[in-house]
Amino acid sequence: MNEITFLIEPCAETGGFVARWDAPGGGGIATQGDSFAELESMIADAVAGYFEPQEKPRTVRLHFTEDPIVAVA
């Protein structure tokens, strides 16, 4: 598997993000983070823990169900 895609949704309870990847045939990975930076770290850690080193995907794509909003003020 060269690439997997996580579905990213905002979390109404925490204001952060929830990420989910459903493995073909069942199972998968779910994780969350209070910020995008934390979510990125949590996804990397979850992927490393789920896959054997030789089976780990080379890329992880993030698909947002809603466009994230960045506060600049």
C-alpha cells in the first residue's frame, strides 16, 4: 500500500479534529488532536503503530469534510 487517506472531521466537543482511516476488509485507525499540529503528530504515531515497517504507506493523504478556518488576528 503506497498511500492511505484519512477522513478529517472537526470535533464539536473539543474544537479540535478527529481523523479516521478504514482498512480494506475491516478495522482501521482513529485518532484525534486539539490542533492541526497535534493531529498530524497523532496520525504519524498511529500509522507507525498500526503497520509493520515494510507495509507502512509512503504517503498519508488528509481529506477534510469541512475546510479548516485559520485565525490570523
